[in-house]
Amino acid sequence: MIKTVTKNIFQLMDKQGVTAYKLSKETGISESVISRWKSGEQSPSISNLVKVAHYFQCGLSELMKGSGL
């Protein structure tokens, strides 16, 4: 499930042309944390998932399932 969520985050970023830097600045999540998500070293916390969902204006369920993104 976490790999799916992480994959969905990076698909949204690609789709909307959002860099890790921009996501970091807009959400307050450090770039190094976002980098660790991408490499699989770390999974997003619930609080960070909420921040990402808010940034992309989608629900947590959409972010987790990838539906409607």
C-alpha cells in the first residue's frame, strides 16, 4: 500500500510539473524526506500524506488508491 501511495505522489508531481523543491516549499516537508520517499528509504507519515493531499487538492483515499488523480 505504501509503495502505491508513494508512486501516486510522484505521478501527481510529474503530471502537474511539481518538483521536490516546490512540494517541499509549499508543504513544509523537507526535500530530503521527499527524496527518501522516492528511494524507498522512508514511507510518508500520515501527517505528511495529509499535507500532500491538501497541496494537490485531493482526498487521502484518492491519494492512496490513485483513483481520480
